[in-house]
Amino acid sequence: MSWNPELYHKFQKERFAPFKDLMDLITIRKGLKVLDLGCGTGELTNMVSEMLPESQVLGIDSSPEMLEKASQSKHSKLNFDLYPIEEITGKWDLIFSNAAIQWVNNHQELIPGLVSLLNPGGQIAIQLPANQNHPTQRMIAETAAVEPYKSALNSWQREFSVLSIREYSELLYESGAQDINVFEKIYPHILDDVDAVVQWLSGTALIPYLDRLPEELHNDFLKAYSERLRSLYPETPVFYPYQRIFFSAIWPE
């Protein structure tokens, strides 16, 4: 997918709040081998590197655009690589991810696979959006299901891979992990208007649709989507509750 680092960072303050909560789940130890799944522009990866003394940290991402910016902050103990999450190998003391694995299919296989990469005493700590049932997401699919977008997309619709917190807890337990902690949290964002909602989603959920649509349909698609949102949000400002899932666990020593 074609990521725009500047657009993604337009709401940096709002996107940082769940990362701080994710950092609170990480057990601080020295000399760790650390993997960040979906590191994006690398700022958050760098913060984890600073938080974990004497540790080697690798951030991976599938977006060359994001990694081009991330590479500006690498140093002797922090590196970045173009690599898909689902193909990662090796052994790690900490695997963490902030808002990335929702783009990977088949979490029933992904989560046990990630747990299997932990060294004894290693930790997995993940945050991912779970807002797929929010009306703003449903309206993207509804817009894509009408012409001319339906034909241009060949009837494609995004399928969500996000599971329930119960399912994540079961996957962690069945994988042999211990000290399992799984919960949901809603972040109450107040956005100026519908245009701000569209800008927020243009940096994430709208990307796979815009990637598949001809460029000449982009503006029309966004306009049609905005019109649907105005029926949902007739007044300003817009209260935009954003739901996220967190989980962490330890591989026994």
C-alpha cells in the first residue's frame, strides 16, 4: 500500500496516546534483542530503543516511503529493514507492534507464529485498531459498493482480520504463553468536522481503496464518502471514539 508519512502524522498527538499505553506494557530489561513489527517512520521505534538500555532494536515495515524517513534515525543499536510482518523469522526477547498487524491476514496463525519466535522469558506486546465495526468504516464499504467505484474496484472490499479480545487471549494461552494481559480501550477523539475525519482515515483505512481506484476517481470517491459521513455527523465538532485492542504475554523461561 502507498503510505503518506506526512498525512499519517497529521494526527500525531491522537495516534501517540495508544503507543504510550503500549509502552507501559513493556517490561524494561537490559540487553534485549527487540523487533518492532510495522515500524512506520521510526519515531516510536526510537523511543523504545531509548527506553531499553543496551538493547539491539530492529524495525521492519513493508512501506519504502515510511522506511525512507525511519532510516534518518538509525544508529548502532537501532536499524530498519524492508520486510513483511508475516515472513519474519529469528529469535527475539521482545516483539512489539503499534497499529500494524491489522493489515496482516489470518491472525489465528500469525499470533502463535509470533509467540514461537520469543526467547525464554521473552515478551510480546501488541496494540492494534479494532474500529472495524464503527459506522465510518462501514460507510467506506458502502461507498465502494456503488458505481462507478464498484466496477473500478472489481467489487473488491477489504476483509478485516482483527479478532475479539477473547480470541486473542485464547490464542496466546494455546501457544503456551503466560502472564497474559488482553484488553480493549476507547480513545475519545474530538475532531473539527467531517473533513478532519476523512483526513484521519485517508492516512489509514482509505488507503487500500484509493490504491485500487484509478487516480481520476479519487476525489469523487472521497466526496461521495464525505457526503455519507455528513449524514452521520450533521453537527460539529465530531466526537470520534476509536477502539483499540492491547495484548501482552511472556514466553516461559
